[in-house]
Amino acid sequence: MTCANCSIELEPQTGGGARRLYCSKKCRNEANWLKNKQGPFSGNCLRCGKPWANPKMHQKFCSYECRYADNLERANQRYADFREANPLPEIYHFTCDLCAVKFSKPYQVKGIAIQRGIYCEDCRLVAQSMRYRIKTVKRQSQTTPANRIAHEQLAERDGLNCYLCNEAIDMALPRTSKMGATIDHVVPLSRGGADELDNLKLAHWTCNLAKSNKLVEELNG
């Protein structure tokens, strides 16, 4: 038995598998290259039927556009077949991550909205406020762990008065309005305070801004 490319005598094949045709990978690659250079080969495009001539033996399409359109059509058909065999439900059932109330809503493919952060309508804005507060804590301190604490928790514990000026806080106002509700660290993070419930109180935005990173005693003095 000789190499199909260089005619060198091949060593006897002792193992199983397909019969060897070449003495080395180099000979195999060279033979394949020469085989592809024997063209031009001709045929009809599988997409549009247009005749083509090309040195590549296995070409099926006359252009990139035809190949792309054919692959896209096949992919869409595979997805349609998969969805026919695995139809999506019209309604999904969830449990609110905050209040644990069970609720249902129509299926909607929008990012990862149905995979994480599932909240009922009553808790959706509360959860958003908690996420913003965690980002703020992380921005103010790289070492202090941030906790999921909502304005409503402090209002239920302490009431709706600002702990700095003792005036009423309107929870319906936006957090960024001057008299809106904010969560203040009694002992600031920059001075070793923790992001825990016993170190947090409700304050007006203007009062919180005026306090800055001072202690209450320093502010009153």
C-alpha cells in the first residue's frame, strides 16, 4: 500500500478504523488542496437556482447573501418546530420576592424580567427604591455591606416625621424633591457607621443634605 499523494510505501496498518490513504497530515492536506484546485466546479445555487462556477468542490450557493438567507430560513424553521412542540403558556404564575403574595401575569419576553426581580404591583416601586439605595451605599463605602431596607420599613417603625427637624414627611413626594423622604445613616458610613436598621432613620432630603457626614450632636452644636 502506497501513499495516495507521494507514493511512499505505507507501514502496515495494525489498528482498526478507516483505511489510511496518506503517509502524513502534510500529504493529506496537500492532496485536499490539489483536489480543490482541479476546478472550476459548476452547479446551481440551492437558494435561487442561479448557475455558478467556483474552484471549491462543495460550494452550494452562488453568493454570501444566498447562503445567509438559507441559513436564516432554516434557523427560523427549527425555532418554529421547537415552539410547536413546546408552546409557551399564556399566563405565568409568580410569587412576589418581597411580600410573598402569589400573582399572575401574561408571558412577555423582555430581557430577564421574568427570570429575576419578580414583584407584585404594590412592591415594584419599593423594590426599585431598595436597589437604588444599595447602589448608593456601595458608592459611599466599598467595605460596608449594603442591606435591602425600604423607606416603608422605617416609616412603620418610627413614624412619618423627619428625625432631624421633627417635621412630617410626605411619602408621596419623589425621593429627589426637597421635602421627599430619604434614608439617613445616623452614624455616617465614612465614620464607621453600619448599614443596619438601628443606624437608619427617615429624613427630608434637605435635612439629610445639611447633615452631610456629621453626627446629630455636632449638627445641633
